Amino acid sequence: MEDAIYAFLGGLILDLAILIEAGRGSKLKRPDFKDWYVWLWLIGYPLIGSILAGLYGMKHSISEMQAGYIGLSAPSIVKAIASGNLSELQKITG
């Protein structure tokens, strides 16, 4: 369970970093928080990261830092799975 919490926090750190970078640009590039897709993105990727860390932590003992990395890498993992590119997924997951 702790693995999932640390992964969720890792995903939130990534979201915060993306939002900070978007805030530095023009107002046109900033996310529209009235759009449900933005909230799905902000909550969805950390949730996916926590699910992945929870599943991985069921079979392997992982540290808090590793769980955070799983949360950070969740968007890349989901993108590789969605594209069907298994070689890219193996690069990401090791």
C-alpha cells in the first residue's frame, strides 16, 4: 500500500513540474482547468502510477524511491503499452 502512495506522489511531482513549465509560457499554452480532460490527466497518471507500483510491489520488495520513479514514469509506460511497442516498454521498465 505504501508503494502506491509514493508512486502517486511521484506522479503529482511530475504534474506539478509540467504545470510550472506551462505557466512560464503564453496563456494560450496553459491548461484550461474547466476542461475535464485536464483533471483526468492530473489525477489519472498518478493513479495509474500507483496501480503499477502496487502491482509491482506485490511480487517485489521496492523502496519508496523506486515507487516514486514508477509514478514518474507512468505516462511513458502507458504510452509504450498503448503504442504496442514492446521494445520501448522494455527500455523503460528495464
